[in-house]
Amino acid sequence: MSIKISNKKKLMSLSISGDLTIYTANEYRDSILEKFSAEKNIEIDLAEVEEIDSSGLQLLAAMNKEITSHGCEMQLVSVSDVVIDALETSCLINDFKCSKQEN
């Protein structure tokens, strides 16, 4: 599990690798909230996510709701097949702006 965060003027970029599950979601949430700024759009790279469960999906949904409530946008980029499958299975795929990982 790792998260890399970089802040630019109007964009916060996150790169998450490893598992996004009940065992890691709280740690990710805490790391992200420490750096969150209501004035920035957020881009989350999920190319290296190997496993995601309902807690990981819940974290993404809560982040999306919080960010959009501040008039900003959240985009999922380079989304791994595992995450795409979970979003489709849970009928959440249309709730996010996302681009699939290039092979």
C-alpha cells in the first residue's frame, strides 16, 4: 500500500498502489484529508491498485461527493481492470469521470 500526493496550483494528483480495501481505506482517507484543499480539482491514478472492496469504493464515492460539493472535480485516471470491474459490478461506474488504464 502506498499513496503519492503532489499539489499543483489548481490540481491535486494522487497515485494509489496496492490494495484499496477495508484494511487500508482509513489510512488513505487520513493521508488525503491532510492535504485536501477545497479549491483544487483532484486526479487519482489507480493503475497500480491490485484489489478493491466495498470500503475502497465507499472511500472513492465519499471523496467524489466532498470534492464536487466544493465546486471542484475529481477524475479517476489510468484505472486498473480490477477497479473498473468493481465500479461496474456495483453500478458506480457512471458516478465518476474515469479513463481506463492503457495496456
